[in-house]
Amino acid sequence: MSIAHEFSLRVKRNELMSRHTSWHVGGPAEVFFNPRDRSDLAAFLKSLPEEVPIHWIGLGSNLLVRDSGIPV
């Protein structure tokens, strides 16, 4: 998946979800992005192709992610 240049330095690949959940479990997300604010999120989403699936994790509380992670 191609990421717009303005976001490429902030997108993490194969980021362990255990770092982002209250249960501290979960395998890697193929692509992980933590927006600075609403406009940052809107710009990032507009830059993605429509067919790219999005998984919202919020604050990660009470979220269980399989050890196999989250593929794109």
C-alpha cells in the first residue's frame, strides 16, 4: 500500500498492537497511523485509496487483537 509522502514518516508498519491496547496483547498491524487531530485524520483518510480497509481502535481499552495482527 502506498502512503502519501506527507504521512510516510508517521505511518508505522508492523506496529505491535500490544503497545496500544489496555490488555497489552496483540500482534502487528500492517499499517498503523495515530493522527494529531481531526484535520490530520481527515487528510490521511482522503489520501488513501477507497479499497483500503480501516480499523478504528480508539483508546485501545477492552480491545483484543489476535497474535496474527491486523492485515490490510
